[in-house]
Amino acid sequence: MNLSIENTIDRVRLLLRKDKEPYLRLYNIMGFYPHDLSLYRVALMHRSTTSTNRKMRHVNNERLEFLGDAILGAVVADIVYDRFKKQQEGFLTTLRSKIVKRETLNELAVKIGLDKLVIHSERMIAAHNNYMNGNAFEAFIGAIYMDRGYEYCMYFMKERILQDFIDIDRMSNKEENYKSKIIEWCQHYQCQFDFVVTDEKMESGNAPKFFSEVRIEDVVCGKGTGYSKKESHQQAAQQAYRKVQSDVKFVNMLIDRRNQRINGKKEAQPQQSQKQQSQPQQQQQLQRQQPQSQPPQPKQPLQQPLQTSLPEVKPETKKPRRRTKETIEVKEKPAKEVKPVKKSTARTEEANPVKVANPVTEEAPQKKPRRRTSAVKKTKPIPEE
């Protein structure tokens, strides 16, 4: 990129234009001439304005602000990476966040005169917490990227901003996040801390103003004000951190209060345990003292209320079983008479004893016995002695 040759060419072209003033203003800010002037006009329009384009659409710098935020982060990361080659990731991330944060961008916009070119409504003048100039700075970076490219964004930040308005070496050693510092200090010494917003007031232009305190071991260590809670917390933390680093008596007082709090908790725990242990002992003592003071009473069985409530149960008397099977068998199979065999009555009686019918069945009418021809045939006559 040969910037001197391009600037001479753009200067010659500018002689043929009637509206030279906006080009010259932007040249004094950037160090080179713009090509598409409409991009820079949109970048300087705040959303509070009511300007529209030819299609009657509302126009503001929010889209360019989104693009410029990403480009600005990449450009600053590239510069910091080349400048501090021996530092680690944490250091580079912290330094980039210091340069890109809203407060720094607001200050840069005022220093380069960009705040005088921002178009906004009159009610935004009294507002303190809108970061209007910082947002316009990011949109301005987005317009440079769309008009001339990434190299001109790098040139603008490196040659115009960091060289003339920001001392990057000094900023790298400067500690600004006092809130994280006071939190680390409290965690190191095991102290309780809290950030409290004590009051909130509305100023002219409906801009809220916050009042905060930092309390360590219930002692107010710092107070701060700001147009946002974060800003008021940072100011209160800065005051508390400086007090903790310089005042030794104040630190000893905080440590004494911490020790009292810890010892109070330790004393409360044994008392609770003693109470819990003493309760069963007291119950045992009361049980031992009761028989001495009162005469022993026989223990009533627990089944008395059950006996009164439930009816008496009588023993069941078993009914005699009905001998239905025997009678049926008798009816079906009556007593059978065996026909006498000639000359062998004694032996046959011993071999085939006659079944005697039950007395119950004798009264019943006798049926004719069946003829057992097979049995008679099988019996053999016994010879006489």
C-alpha cells in the first residue's frame, strides 16, 4: 500500500468536486481521503435521529457498529500480537480488552473530534450512559473497512490512534479492574465481601445515577458513583483497594472481625452438639427418678381395649361327618351269600370268609345276589381226610 501516491491522486480528484469540506474533515481524522462518502455519513447517524433513505427506511449506524466491533477487535489483536511477542494469552487478552472497551473508545472519539460530527437528537446531549461516541467510533471503523479495506483500518489504528493518543506500553502495566483485585484480596484473607447499590437517582435527560458501596466483614471500605452499576462498583472497589493496600490498622481490624466471626461459629457448633447429647441424658435421668417418686404401677396389657371392642370368640364345635359314602357303597354292594359247597364247608369258610354286613344295612331289603359263575368254577374240591 503506497499511501502517498494514492493521497496525491485523491487530492487531484477532489479539486473537481464542489463539496470539499467533508472530505477534508475526514482526511484530518484518518490520514487518507475517503472514496464513498455515504458510508461515513451513515456511520455518524445515531439511532435517535429520524433520517430515512430513498426507500423511506430508517437509517442509523447500528449495522456498521456491529461490523466495526469485529474489525476493531481483529486489528487490535493483530497489533498487540506483533508488539508483545513474549507475552502469553492472558496478558494479550487483557490488553486488548483495555483498548476496545467503551470508556476508552468514548475518550478516543472526543480526542479525534468525531463527537462533533455525530448526528443525534437534542435529548441525547444530557444522557451520560449511552456511549454514543464510542458506538460511532466502532461504526466509523466499519465504514473504513467497507470503503478502503482491512489495510487502511490497520493504518488508522496503528499510525493515528495508538501512536498519537494511546500509550500501549503504559496501558499494559496499568491496572484498571479494581473489582477483581478486591475480590482476590478478600478470597486470599478469607474475608466476606459484598457490593451494594445504596441509592439510585434520575438526573436531567432521564439518565440514572447509581451510588454503591463495598463492604468487607460488614465494614464500609469504599464508595463510588457512576452512570451504570458497573461503573459505580469499579469506583467503590478502587477506593477500597487503595485503602487496603495503604492502611495497615484498617487491615488488622478487618482480620480481627474475621477471626471473631470464625471463632463464633466454632463455639456455636459445640454448644449445639452438647445440647443434642444432653437431651438423651436428661431423658434417662427422668426415667430413673420416676420410680423413686411414684409407686410402681402394674403395666396394663395393651390388649384390654381390644377385648372390649372385639366380641368373644367361642370354640367351634365340629359336627359329625355324614357317612354318605359307606351307605351308598352298602346300597350298591349288599352283602353277598356264598353258596355252600358239598363236602368242603370248613375249608371254603377258611379260604373265603364271608363279609358280615353292617348293622345299619341289615334292616334294608336284601337284593338278589349276583351269580358268580367264574368264582365257583375256579374253586376246586378239597379231598376228605
